[in-house]
Amino acid sequence: MILALLTMLVSWSGFATETNSDSRELPVKFGFTRSMFVDLNEGDTRAAVKSYSILLASKDDLAVSDSPGVLENAAAVAAAFTSGTADIISLTSTEFLSLPDGLVHPRMISAAVGGTYFEQYVLLARNDSGIKTIADLQNKRLLIYGSLRGSLSPIWLDVLLATNGFAEAKDFFGSVTPVNKPSRTVLPVFFQQADACIVTRTGFEVLSEMNPQVTKQMKIIATSPQLIPTVTCFRAGISPRALERIIHAVVSAQHTVAGQQVLTIFQSDGIAEIRTEQIESVRELIATQARLRHPSAKTVDTVQ
């Protein structure tokens, strides 16, 4: 469900092939942060990306780079962009927002789930639980969807708690348990094995379609802003021609049979260019958390 991965996956394959079709251009170098593998086996992911790249290369007679780089964190991303050892990198939004100003090109791409590039989180409880607000969850059992698509939910939860004057989640709840699937997050609450849960709205809606009783028995206690959890960004100094060809390759690849197969593997249904301002809701969320929890700290600490 960490479908954001596929953003990079398809883009890697697309850009790695397209930009090499002109021998006068240097190969486009791509990478992704390790945090993008939270839901996927790294070896399987590499194999899928390589296979897709080779398929495109054989079809269009394009040169292919088959060694995508794994970067440990935002500091490594900053170093790679600064040194020119990477031209395009997929990473979480929090990692992206910690990069120094001027390092990243304003154009970027992202993956869609359920036809939208945004994710929204919902805090759920049973209708008959007596739980009406976040205050009613003190010392209760919380399950939280701990995937890449859910990577911003802990920050949102902390803002929700701080706004209401409560301690951090580890001190407020009786227990907080991360879960890797929406069904394993919601159904224990439905069956009264946990008190509340946080899951993506998309995941909740899919479960509700499969089991209408979920909708009847569950209620939304709180809802997050719309957030984009992951992005694929470009080095600021990348050539305009290479950038256009990369974006074209990424967007067009999803319409091929091979592209659809990769999208399915990574549980996504589309890829498109997004605007820089669309990620501002994430910056605002992080800034709000910093203001509430650490008033003297900077809103978003950038990598030096």
C-alpha cells in the first residue's frame, strides 16, 4: 500500500532509458531513499524496476541504467544532488522538505492511489464505544497504519494531541501498535479487539465497500488535511531537455502493459507531474508540530 514507491520505480525505468537514447547526453542517474522500502522487499523492487527498464529498452532500442542507488537519508540525498551523482530521487515528503533551498528543481512527480495524489488519514472508533473525541482515547489501545502511504500519520496524530493539550502518543495512549495493512488496522477495532485506529481514508473506503457493516459500525473521530506522502524530485541543475524527456517517459510508461503491471505490483493506479505548492500542506503540518511541541525550534530543519 506504499504505492508511492511505484512513483520512483516507473520513473527510474522511464528516465533511465529515455535520456540515454541520445548518445550525446550523459546517462541520467537516479536513486531513492531507503525509507521508500518500508512495505516492499528491496531485492524484489530492484528486480521489478530492472525488468521494466529492460522491457522498455528492448522495445525502443534505448540504453538502460540497471543500478539504481539506495540513499540512506535526506543528508545523502543532499550530497548526491550537490555532487551531481544523482539527477532524480524518490523520497518521502518529510525528507524532501528537509533539503536545502536551491538544490531541487521546482517540477516533480508523484504516484496516485484511487485517482488522487493526496492521502488523508482518519481516526476511527466504533459507534457504540462511547468515544467521541481524542480526549476519550487516553490510556486506550490505538492501531496505526504504518506504511509509506501512512508515513505522515504519526505527525498528524502528534499535532492532534498537542492541539488538545495532551502528551505525545507514547505517553497518552495505553498502547500504540503499527500495522502494515488497512484491514489489520481497522478490523480489530470493528471486532472490539482495539479501541481506535488511524488509517488512510482510501483504505477505509475500500474496506467499507467490501464490508458495508464496517461503515455502519465505525465512526470518524478526526480527519487529517490532504497530504502527499512521497515525491520524486529532480536535481536543480538537470538539463531542460533531459527533464522533459524524463517526465514524458514517466507519464507515458504507465499506459503500457508493462507499466500497468508495475503499477499493480506497487498498488498504485497512476503517475503525474504535481505542483510544488501541492506539498505545502505537509510543510504546514510539520511547522505546526514544531510550533506546538518545540516552540524554540525551526519549523523545518534543513540538511546542512
